[in-house]
Amino acid sequence: MTAIGTAAGATSRGSNALSQLWLRSESLRGLTLISPTLVVMFGMMVAPIIVTIVQSFWTQNGFQFDRTPTLGSYAVMLGQDGVIYWRLIGRSLWMSFTATVAVVALAYPMAYFMAFRVTRHKLLWIILITIPFWTSYLLRVFAWKVILGFNGAINSGLIQAGLIKQPLEFLLYNPTAVTITLAHAWAAYAILPIYVSLEKIDRSLLEAATDLGDGPVKRFLRVTFPLSLPGTIAAILMVFIPTVGDYVTPSLVGGTDGMMIGNSIAMMYGRANNQPLGAVISIVMMLVIAVLVGLFLLAVGRRRLLQKA
Amino acid sequence: MHSPTISRLLVTFAVCYLIFLYAPVLLLPLFSFNDNVYPNFPLKGFTLKWYQQMLRDQPLLDALWASARVGIAVSFVSTVLGLFAAKAMTRYSFPGKGTITSLIMLPLVVPSIILGIALLTLVRQVFDLDLSLITVTASHVLICVPLAMLVLMARLEGFDKNLEEASFDLGEGAWRTFWRVTFPLILPGLVSSFLLCFTTSFDEFLLAFFLSGTQPTLPIYIYGLLRFPTKIPGVLAMGSCILMISILVVAFSEWFRRRGIDSQQGSIV
């Protein structure tokens, strides 16, 4: 802001060549304007990641670090002791994948309903969808613990109704509980992008498809669905990527079987006190996510290219 | 456009889905009025004692106040930084725009746990700072700037660039143009950016988990309480109050946004 202020002051006096350059060069002004934001984001995003990569070559020594670079933690990750972390990464990916499929499969019809069936008060529906997400994430996850727990709402409700005698124990503390909770907690992130891309579809295209003899199913598969792909892909990524590293959900409703990689990373920085190994696990997790997302986008892109050809 | 069967199926699905979305959330206020320490059925009777318990729980109120302060600082800083970025993005062309956009957006697609441990390492190993509400604030700014930028870009793209140029032509400088033309026009955007950043920060757990020191934020404090069954009703009461306030805030911001759009259309047409 001050930069613009001074620049404006300088130009109004219209004196030197520098301010002339300033006035003419749009890119210079644009870059100056964005530089504070950029410096902050760079300092808090890129710098920490570089430091973490550097740290992954250190060795934990009690509460201190031996800063001589070593591949020790990578060796642990690739050796016999690392198998458990690879398994956890695999399990986290699988749980996030099932949660993503569940979220998107449930969100798509809802978004479709909002885009095509609702004609008035669309905004009201959008607000209706987002209100549950104004409770804290923590309490939303906790609510599922209340529902699924040993003395929880389902069990006490069913006992009250006389349908069961003993509480069902398989409801909580397993991967399914995590998947259900994630499917609930991330719903808005899937509904909104899919809704936006469905809403954008030119309705005359649908009429054209009908006029040219497509039935509802064929019309959906050949027109509506392909055109909603951008939103659907965004929804898949917006749910999949953050949930792989989730910590709250698995620790509240996952139990031991539902533990995810985020829990073991947090443990390395906490009780287990092995930050370099934690850094290695985080880096591996990021790389695996990046590769999977890249492959996914490539596959989608190629499909679309093939369709065009 | 749809056959009646499909239509009916869609409506049924939508209703069921809304129940799925609302049921868990509505259980919290329900059990917060229930005269039973354990949140389960059958309901025993109406009580307000959990709300009284909540008001007596000084650490809980301290955590609430800490979260509120962090949230206000975060929304202010993020909205200002987001405004710089959004203005540069919408009004100027410069080299490296794509790369810069992806850099600013990056925190939205990196799992929070990675951001948390990376910032923790930076703060402790490079700067050797103590963890405090300030480090929490800094970490929240990281995830809120992209949100603020997105909201403000939408707003800046929405109004006529000529209005700013007219102000320049009429002899106003950049600073006064901003305050007299741009600022009033984007005010609704600033308000929604502020609210979005505040709620994001207020609800954020994982970054605060790694970066808070002795003074916990509300989510951190609540997370600690969830292990103690006797404390849970107070937490439910607090959660219900937050839900109520959020709904009021959303209603207010929606009203404000609409008012903004109406007055803007009025002034241009």
C-alpha cells in the first residue's frame, strides 16, 4: 500500500524517470502489489517444507538433533522397521479412497437435485447444505462417536426399542466408522463444486440430446455427466487429499484398527520423539499423494482427449 | 424434464441426505439439554445445568477468548494480504502469474498435518521461538490467505474496472481512489472474507495442535476434554452455542452480501 502511495505521490510531481518506468510497467506494479502476500506465503509454505526436508537427514538425539546429514531415517523407512509405516500409508489411502467414493457418490445426486430439480430458493438450499458444517469439525466427529458408541445413540435407541439386548460393539473403533464419519464431515466440499459445474450446464444441450433421441440415462451419461466432470474431479481431490492426512477422525472414532498415517506422524513429533523419521514419513506420504493425484489427472485427461478424438 | 419416478426418487434421496447431514449435528444441542452426564437415550429430562457448568468453566472460557483473539487477528491479516493478491491478480498482468497463483493456493491442497509439522520445525529449529498464540495465528494466516484471495477476486472481478479508471481520470490518486471507490464497492467481499477466515481459524484443530504453547485454543481445549466423560455435557453446551451464533452470523453475512449486490446494481444501472 505504501509503495503505491509513494508511487502515486511521485508521479503527481511527475519528476524522475523512475516514476515514469513505474507508471508504464504494469508488471512491475502488479508484482509490487502482490509481493507482501508472496513473501509471507513463501516464508510460511516453501521455507518450512525445505526445513522439513533438511530435518529428514538429521538424527534425533534425546531432545536435541545431530545435524550431520545422514540417510538413517530413510534407511529405517525402507527397512524392516518401515514396513508398518508403508502399511499405514496404504491403509490411509484406502480409507480416504473409500470415504471419497462414498462422499462423491452421495453428494452427486444431491448436487443434481439442487441444480435441476430445485427451481426456486436455490440459495436457501445451499445454506441448508452448509449449516451442519458450521459446527466445529471436532464436535461433528465427536457426534459420530456419540451415535456409534457402546452406550451411544444407536445402541441405547435400539435397546430402548427392544430390538437388541446387548449393545452392538462393531459400530465404533474401526475403519468403517472412520469412513462414515469422513463421508459426513466432508460432504459440503463435494456437493458445492459438483453443484456449480452442474448448474453451469447449458440447458439447451440437454434439450438437444432429448430431441436427437437420447433417453434420460443415455442423456445423462453422454451429456450431463461429462460436462459435470470438472466439478466432480475437484470434489474428488478436495476430499481425498486432506483426508489422507487426517488426525482427528481416526483418533476419535478409529480405534487401533482405524489408525491412519497422520496419527503416526503426530506420534513421531510427540511421544515417540523421532522428528527426522516423522519428516521422512511426511515426505513419503506427500510424494505418494502427489503421484496418485498426478496419475488420476493424467487418466482423466487422457480419457477426455480420447473422447474428443 | 424428468420422469415423475426419477423426480420422486431424487426428492426422497435429498430428504434422506439432509437427515444424514443434520442428525449428528442436532444430537449435540439435544443432549446439551438432557439431564444426564452421558449423551445417550432415553432422554431423562430438561435441564440448563450444563450451560451453567459451561459458564463456570474458566479454562473453557479462556480458550474461547484465545480462539476469538486468534480468529480476529487471522482474519484481519489474511484479508489484507488476500486483498493485495486479489487486486494484483485481477488488475495487472505480470510474468509468473500462474506459478504465483499455485504457490498461494498450495496450502489448500496440502494436508494440514504436513503444514503443521513443517511450520513446527521452522519455528523451533530455525527461529527457536516459543510456541504461543502468535505461532498459531501465523499458521492460520497460511491457510486463510488463499480463501481471502478467492473471495476478494470474485468480488473485484464483479465490478466495473472503469469506475476506478474514471476516478483516476478525475484526478484522484491511487490511495484516495482505493478508499473512495474500490473500498466501498468491495466492502461486502471484505466482510465475507473476514467471516470466512474467522470461522476457518476458529474451527482449526491440527495446526493449532502442533503450534500452540501453554495457552490452548478452543478446539485444542475441547479435544483434551473429550477424554473426560463428566466434562462432555459442558462441551456439548458450548458447541450448541457456537452453532447458534454461526447460524446468526451466516444469516447476517448473507443479508449483508445481498444488500451489497443490490446497492451496487442500483448505483451502476
